[in-house]
Amino acid sequence: MKRLHYIIFVALLSTVTSCKKFVEIGDPKDQLASGSVFLNDATANSAVVGIYSDMNAFNYQFANVLTTFLGAMSADEFIYGATLANFDEFKNNAITPGNQYVSIFWTQPYDFIYRSNAIIEGASASTTLSQATKNQVLGEAYFIRAFCHFYLVNMFGDVPLITDTRVVQNSDKARTPKAEVYVAIIADLIQAKTMLINDYPGNKERTRANKAAATLMLARAYLYTEQYALAEQEATAVIATPGYKLLDSADPTNASHLSKTFLKNSEESVWQLQVVNVALGRNTWEGNTIVPVSVPLYRMTKEANTGLVTAFEPNDARFTYWVGKYSAAGSTTVLHYYPFKYKVRVGTVGVAPTEYSMVLRFAEAYLIRAEARMMQSKFAIAADDLNVIRSRAGLAELTDPATVAAGMVQVEQERRIELFAEWGHRWFDLKRWKSLTGTLGKTRADDILPLTKPAWKSTAVLFPIPTSAIRTNPNLIPNPGYN
């Protein structure tokens, strides 16, 4: 099965990584969309599983590592403790269009989008797939396409919306307005939700999208587009789905303790990515990169009143179990703090991993619903949602806010602490929330980031369109501030 997947996709991967065109794909389209791939359930499933595998493969850094790390550096979560020019550009919010990681942020999502489109076209045309498999692979393809467009639009703003495999037309496609991209994202997620079921397919591990994953992403998309009643509705649907819960903070020996949140198939996981390189002993790329051998390179910010470390309240169990501490030999003085949600740097070679990379997590449903309710002035039940999150962290309940502004201060705090070092949440939040100064066109990033980044410019909320994409597509125009 793996060999079949490789044969189908090898030409596609080599084309995309060459960066000749952002969606410059030739023969693989014919191979993937051909009847041979969609003649039976096994090969159709293999085509979808291959996308997940590449999302978490070493040479596909779009997933988790870059989005999490560079999103955190672009915001105010942690810094890289050494000098690396391409990383420093993110840390200083002074990214150049030629930055190699910006190119990865652009090309790899479009690779997955293309492959999703090919699956949608091929599976839709198939007359031999079972109905259950056809629904599953189509639902997953719509989900992946929406997921990738979501990250593209939040990194770059207006981006080309690609919904088919027409190579010539797509290679020179202009940027689609952000609002239109969101319409397509939401439509795809609604479609995915109708086709997927609550059970996880295949081996039942939580490594493929199901109805809850599509619903949670739909709730997020509604929240980001300020459709608060719909965001509340979809988040409520996730919360009501059996099989998920917040892990507790009371007894560390309990299998449902919050220190075990990021174990594979934990009850808090809605969608995870499984490690690909088991032979190397890795569990997750996050753990393999962040958990230090000695002095940590990825260090949480700790400036008084602004740093992530100082944002934790006293006795927050998340600080105890999700933050690592480094002291010099023979000293008890903590020199550095680092994200410690993943505990395993390198596991035992040949032994099955104990952790998977978390992409969608049950706790986010409560945070989405809390924010949606705050923005509708449903203060008491919004605070209830935040208190569910706080309770499992061992913190006192919040009082009901009196205004939307006061409620959003609570929401921002809980999102910052709960979702730190996960998939760029903090970066996206600072960019989408309006400035508390009320200045037109300004964001929370303009309020927060100048406190520790003196060179901050408002145009840095969007990454630059990569030089390679602009060079090959005359219809792409740069983002403001990168001319």
C-alpha cells in the first residue's frame, strides 16, 4: 500500500518542492485522478492517508513544526536561543520574501490542496467505491482543502483559491479576496461535516479527520469571520459529542491527567498527526525539536508583565505540567523555560510512539464558544466555559464580566495560556482581534508586540508572498510593506 502511494505521488512531490510554480503539477494529476486509484476502497484510502503522512514527514515541515514554532516567534510566546538568519526574521517580524520558510508556508499547503482536489474529482467520478468509503475520502479531502486554505489565508491574507486540478489556469491565478476564501473554507467544512461520521476510520486512531474535526474547524472559521451565533452552535456540537473530555489536574498518576493530554489518542485529541519516522525513535517533531538535550534553544519569553512565563497565574497546573525548566548543573535557579507539552524527545528505536502531534484539541471548543458568547454579550455562560478550562487547571472561577471588552480580556488570557505553542493560535489571535485603542485598522498585535519588538510595523501581520511565487506568477502582487 505504501508503495502504491509512493508511485502515485512521487512526481507530484518533486514538482512542488522545486517551486517552479506554486501549483505547477502535470502528470501526477492524471495518475491520481485515474480510475485505477479509485477502483477500490483500499487504494482510495491510501491516497488520503498519504496526505496525512506527508503533513508529518521530515521533508514536509508545514505541519506543526514551522506553523507552531515560527508562529510563536512571530507573536510573543518564545524565541530561538541561537542565531539563525531565517528564524531571526520571524522573531524580529522582519521577514523577507526570499525566506525559505515563507516559501514552505506557501508551497506545501498548495501541494495538499492539489492532492485533495484530485481526490475530490477522482472519488466523485468513481462508480466502484463503496458509498461509505466514497463519503469518507471525500469528506476528508474537503476537510484538508479547507484546513490548508485556512492557514494560507491567515498567514498571507488574500491568496489564490484553488478548487480543481486545472494546472494551466491555476498556475497564473490571481489572489482571491480573503472574504471569498473564507466562504469557500466554510462551504468545504459544511460539506465535510455532512459526509464524515463520528467514528475514526481505519485503525480507529485519531489520526484522520472525522465529523468532530470538521465541526471544530467550522466553529473556528465562523469565529474568525465574526459569525458568533454559528460559532457558538458548532462549538456546542463538538462539546456534546461523546468520546471527548478535558483531562484533569488532580492526580498525576491517573490516566486522564492533563500531563497526558498529548499522548496518542488521548480523550482530549480531536485530530492528531502520527509520526512517520518510527525507525528513528521520534514520537513527534515538536518533542524532538523542543525538548532539550541540555540548554534549551526554544525559550519561552519571560519579560516582566509581557512574557508568556509571567502570564501564568500562581498555582496553574498547566505551568507545572506543560512548562519545562532548565537550571545549570548544581543550581536551583531557573535560567530558561520551554514548552513541555510533549515529553518525549527521542523514544526507543523500533518501539511504537507514545505521543502524536496534536492538531485539533477538545479544549478549543470551549474557548471558541466562550469568545462567541462574549461577543454576543452572553457574559454568564461565556464565563462558565472559561471556568471549565480554569477548573481543570486548578484555578479559581472568574466572575462574570460586565462588558464585552472586559470579557475579551478574560478570553485572551485563557486562550494565551491554554493554547500556547500550538499551531500559531496566539499569532492568529493577535492579528484578528482589533486594537484596544480603537484605532481604525490596528490590531491587538499593534498593542502587544511593540512592547518587546521595537521594530514592529503593522504590515508585519501578514507574511510576504514568496519571491519564488511572484517570479513565476505575474498575477500575484506583494503584500503591503514588502514591495
